[in-house]
Amino acid sequence: MFLTRHLGPGGWWFLLAIAAVAVAVPYCNLVLPPAHPFHANSYIVSLLGKYLTYALLALAVDLIWGFCGILSLGHGAFFALGGYAMGMYLMRQIGDRGVYANPLLPDFMVFLNWTELPWYWWGFSSFPYAMLMVLLVPGALAFVFGWFAFRSRVTGVYLSIITQAVTYALLLAFFRNDMGFGGNNGLTDFKDILGYPLQAGSTRAALFAASAIALALGFLIARAVTGSKLGKVLVAIRDAESRTRFLGYRVEHYKLFVFTLSAMMAGVAGALYVPQVGIINPGEFSPANSIEIVIWVAVGGRGTLVGAVVGAGLVNYGKTVFTTAMPELWLFALGALFIAVTLFLPRGVLGALGDYVEWMRRQKPDPLAHIEAQRQARREEAESTEHFLALAAQARAEREAAPAE
Amino acid sequence: MIRFLILLLLGLLAWASPARAQEPDHRALVAALAEGGFSEKEAAIQAVAATGDPSLVAVLEAMGDGALYTRKSDGLVLIGEEDRRQITLIDPLTRETLETVGSREVERVRVNNRLRRALSAAIGAMTLLSPDPNVRSEAAQSVFRSADPEALETLDEALARESDDNVRARLEQARAAALLETDADLETKRAAIDVITARGDRDALSLLVALRASSEGELQEAAATGAAAIERRLKRWEIAQHITYGISLGSVLLLAAIGLAITFGVMGVINMAHGEMVMLGAYTTFVVQEAIRSYYPPLFDSSLFIAIPLAFLVTGIIGIAIERGIIRWLYGRPLETLLATWGLSLVLQQAVRSLFGPTNREVGNPSWMSGAIEIGALTITANRLWILVFSLAVFAALMLILKRTSFGLEMRAVTQNRQMAGAMGIRTGRIDAMTFGLGSGVAGLAGVALSQIDNVSPNLGQGYIIDSFMVVVFGGVGNLWGTLTGAMTLGIVNKFLEPYAGAVLAKILVLVFIILFIQKRPRGLFAQRGRAVEA
């Protein structure tokens, strides 16, 4: 009953679209012969899979920015942490097939002359544990950070700048070799996941489907949150934080909840991103990446959820086209997009579309319009008559009062 | 350089002096250097040193450098200059170039570390009497390090003649060091230790530590006290050095952040393109220097004075254009401003990358900015010092503009109450544009300064933007004094952490510290109070 109550027709269409993509792309890749015009090669599958994880990330940002007014410029950090957790699992799966053939340690540790696995790598050979960490690590960071930030009422641009500082600090930290995360090169050369080789078409298709399912689940969760009473409070916080607090709501609790939830979604997105791309390195922590996520949401239209997904797809498709055709121009285009969207499309593509539909509906002639117009004219006539009579009465009263003086 | 001078000088001396008459005698002394085992060679070195003849220094130096050879054909000992297995032989006494031979026709005079020490002591003793004070000071230094009691006589002679106070001090320290190696009485040695303690640098410390290990009784105690005193002194200097480095970093942060303190602090506009304004200022300097290099090179030393106003104008005008074109449509929507200016920063970066290429461009230091100043054990490079001066000057100028000019008054009025200011006849839109232009222009000035110490590349600004925001937020928004304090505090804290934690970790720790600090005081160190806070 939740589905019918909160999803609405748009949501259904969106879920159907995702389901269609989740089935169609693997089908085009695995079943159709390479000569077929609709055949999707493995590059396309990975690319689209990457878009799906980006879409989930954008969804996470939209949940906090669009519905709670928290502009995080550090969401890339949660994405990357999830990615690193997955990367660590994949590194452990390499086993003794690395360059140094060390059964205990990943290659980069052998290279650094480490003799044993650091404690924070323990347990990552187990898939369920790694998946737990994918959720817990970003979640814990978001919880601790949010606990401090929201309680001391750091809001608005201050919060944005500090989230940016967090991801910057993590970027610097992960670049260090002695952190034990592969330093500059990050984690790469993955071989297989759950025993299936990563290069195989079927594994890629499965990862693609998993990404689509994760996106759909993320969308359902986000809709559930925004459609509930909790969601109403979040919007209230976005629009008038102090007033919401004065009405007796514990603003920081609501914010903390949604921020942590969003960070976990970003972590899952990162975990799905890494096996499809085949590498995770500290570059993912760079503040520029995090700001780019925000523009995906802004392009699609914030506070719409579907818009975030659309925006992530549009911008990243643009990026793929630009960087292959004319790499020089990509930053110009991206920069112009930032400016144009904030100046001319404050509600994003979806918002503009909505406005256009509304405008079109107003333009359409209403069959009952002339009747309404007649009624209106008569009403106005009556009002003016009344007005005239009232004025006349007032004048008479004044005239009568005058001789008494 | 000094060695070259000595050679030149000695060459002239050897050619003109009556020492020519003693040539056969010298020839025998030089020949002895190549004979026998290491102990015989050492004796020969001391014999050469005993002549005190400066013309023989070159031979000893050549021996120390492994450039002394025996010619196999006639057994003559000669100085050789090796160049790709070909050796040019030079007569050590007449300084004539004799011939160039293959490496098989000569045999190198071999030396070991003990001989090298003996050589440097001998050379030190022989150059102590040089007419050039720099050479004498240098020689005293090398005698101090070798602490050779053999040099005592020469030292006394040199001290008697010395007129330069600095060199005299050096000589006395060398004498003290040499005295400690003799069997002089305790009092003399104590006095010597005092002299060395007063010197107070690392060389003195290592000498006293060696003495502490080798001696016993009262002498050991005296050496230990002296060493401890030097250690304390060095510790103090080390702290002073950290503070100067910290202030230097702080001045850089101040320069980068102060423009932001105006746009963000006073106007409340988040300008993510601020770093790119800094970058444009640096590129303006580059263009100015290129123009000077190709049209009028003698002007190079004043290139920065031309670049400063130009950078201010260029970035100021770009800033005004940004305000009129983008930011004024976004007042009251800080998050959107942030995104739009970020987009702008991408465009500017890519524009510069397309125009000037993605690699670092060379921006030179004018001659008055190179070199270093030494105060005690402190070394401060001149460019760092100038940047500190420059940043304080910029800060003072901005304070003056804000507090003492009508523009500053109008600016503060608009910041405090826009409607009221407008009602009083201030053209608020114009003031907004000018303020933003001022902030951007100051960023351009920062770029001129940073071009002197950092790589000028399209990414220059990116490295400073987060630090700048941290400084402004830490110091407190809307308060230039806060920015100054914030910049200096962060600079010094960073430099104090660096030796313990390493550069990267220090930076991370500072970031974490600020993040925690903001939790405690969300409005910064110098928070605004009263009505302006929630505006």
C-alpha cells in the first residue's frame, strides 16, 4: 500500500523505465549477436552501469539538498569510501595471483615491505563483511560529522565549505602510502567478484543489473522518506529551519538521519562503481568531483528525485561525448552549465518541463470559458452598481449633516 | 669560487715571489707526498704545512681531491685535470701546463680518510694567513672542525695580525678547539670550552659532545654543561625558525584569503572563482615579465612593480564583470552563487589552459628578491620576507580603505543595511560591483606575490581556495583582523606540526582542527555580534 500511496504515476513510470533498462541492456549485450544493430558491447554496458551508479549518487545528494537544504560538497567522499570498501574486498580476492604472488598481502603492501595485513584490512576477504562496511563506513563518518555539525547548528554555506574540507582532508590522507590504501595508485588489477571473473560479459551484465536494482531501491527508499511525515518535516526544515525548531521538532535529529541515509546510499553507489570501472584511487575524493555531483542534481531539477537521475544521465552523457570529441571544450561546457542552470534554470530541466506543461494547459481554450466570462462581467456590473449606490447614500448623508453646522 | 681565487692568487705569488729560489727544496717536499705508505705521506703533508708557504696550498688541495699524479716516465709529481680519461698535467710549482696524457701514463697519488683530514688541517693552517678575510674565516672554520693542535702556532700568529673582528672570533674559536686537543691545564681548557659554547652552533655542539665522550672528571662536566647550553640555545632557535616559517606561510595564506574576506566576509558572496583570480594575477606577472624580456630586459628587476597595479586592474575589472554579469542576479541565494562561481572557475581555468598551455610557466625572481638573511641560526629567504611585508602592506591598505575612505564607508553601510543605505542616496548596485572588484583585485595582488614562490599553472588557484576559506571561516566572517589572526595561527600551527607529523599529515590535522573548531564556534574566532549575525 506504500507503493500506491507514495509513488504516484511518475514514480511508476520511472521504476518501469529502470526495469526496462535493467533487462534490455544485458539482453542487447549477451543475447543479440555482435553484428546486430542493437548489440551493446561490453564498453557500453560498463559505461551505462557507471551512469546508473552516478544516478544513485545524485539521488543521495538530491535527498539531502533538494528536500532538506543541506548542500554537501563532500558527497564524493562517501562514494569513494564505499568504493574503497568494495575495492578492498576485490583486492583480497586477487589472492596469490598478484605480480608478487604473495598469498597474504596485496601487491602494493609487498612493494612497501609490509609484513602483515593492517588491522583495518581484516575481514575484507568475506563478501558480506565488505558489504556491511560499504554501508557502515560512510554511514559512520556521516553520523559522526553530522552529529557535530548539526548539533552546533552549522548551516548553509558554512556546512558546504566544511564538507568540502572533509573530502579534501580525506583526499590528502588517501594519497599517503602509509595509510595502507595503495596511495596514489589506489586499488586496481581486480580479478574476480564472488568467484566470477570481472572481465566476463555475464559478470558485467550482472553488475549492471545490480546497479539498476540498487538505483530502483534507492529511489523507493528516497520516495518513502520524502512521502512520509518525516519528509514533510524535512521540507519544513529546508524552508524555515528556525520556525521548525520553534514548533518543537528536533531539527538536528532529522538532519542527522537523512544525512546518514544519504551517505549510505552514496557508499552503495561507490561500491557498485568500482567493479565496473576496475579502479578506485584518491582522485575520487577530490572536491571538484563532489561539486560536479551537485550540478547533476541542479541540471535535473532538485527536490524531484527523478530529476537527479535524469540530470546525472544528461551531464555524464555530455561529458562522455565532449571528452572523446573535443576534450578542450569540456570544462567550458561544464562551467557554462553551472552558470546557465543557476541563472536560467533554477528548478532544473524537470522543473522547466513542469512549468512548460502548466503553461501549455493554461493556453488551451476552456470550453466553458465564455460562460465564465459572462458571469464575471455580470458580477462586476453588479458590484459597480452597488458601489455607486453606496457612494450616493454617503453623499446624501453628508448633505443632511451640513445644515446642522 | 674561493678555491679558484686562491689558485689565482697563489699562481701570481708563485710566479712573482722569491720562492722561486727555493724551488728544488719545494720540489723535494712535493715529491715526498707521493712516496711511501700513508704514515710517510702524513709526515710529508706536515712538512709541507710547516713551510707555511701559500704557494703549496694548491698541491695539497689537488692531493685531497685526488688530482695529484706521479708521471711514470720521470717520477715527477704533478697536478692533473682529468677529462674523459685524458689527463692534462700541470707543474705544481711553476703552474705551467705541461702536456695531456692518457690515464695509463700516470699514477694517482692515493689518499685515505686520515690523510684527507690531515690535508684539510694543513690547508686550513696555511690559508689562515691569507690577505682575504673571507679565506681566513673559511680557514679558521676548517681548523675548528679538524681541531688540529699542530695549527696552534699558526693560529697564534694569525690572531696577532688579525684586524677583522669577525675573523678574530672565528680564529679564537678555532684556537679553543685546537687547545682542547693539547694537554693544556684544566683552566685553559675550561676557558676554551666557554669560547666554544659561546659559538653555539651545530659544529660546536658536535665538538663538545665528542669531548664529553672522550674526557673525564671536571673537564667532562664542563663539556657536558657547554653541550647542554648549546642544545638549549639550538632548541630556542629551532622554535624561532618554526615561527618564522609559520609566519611566512601565514603571510601567504593572508594574501590568498584577504580578498575572500572582502567578498565572502563583507558581502557574503561565496566566490569559488577566487582562486582563479589569484591565478590570473600570477599570469599577469608572467605576461609582464615576458614583455619585458622581449622588449626591454634592463627593466626586469622592476617587473613586479609594473605587474602589481596591472594585476590589480585586470582581476579587478574581471571581478566587476563577474558581479554585474552573474552574481547580482543571485543575491540572497548563497548556494546558487557558490555553484555559478564554481562553474566560472572551471571556465577561467580552461581558458588559461587553452591560452598559455597546461604546463608551469616560468616567472623569475628579481635580483632584490633572491638571497637570504641570516640572524643567528635563522635563515630567512628574501622573497619570503618581501611577501610578508607585501601582505601586511595590502592588509593595512585595505583597512585604510574600509575605515578611512568614503568608498569604505558606503561599502560598510550597504553591508549593514542595504535599504537604508539606498534611501540615503548610495548607489548600492555600484557599491556591490566595486566591492567585488576590490576583493578580486586583491586576489590578483596575491597572485603576483605567489608567482614568486609557487608554480604558475592553471591549477594555481585550486591549491589555495580551500585554505583561504578555512582562514576566513576560522578567523570569523566579516572581520579583517580575524582573517589576519586566522592566517597567522594556521600558518604557525601548520609549521609546528610539520616536523612531527610530516607535511601532508600536518595539513590534514589542521583541517580536522578547523572542522572541530567550527563545531565549537560556528561563527569563527572573531564572531560578529548583534543584528548583523543573522542577516
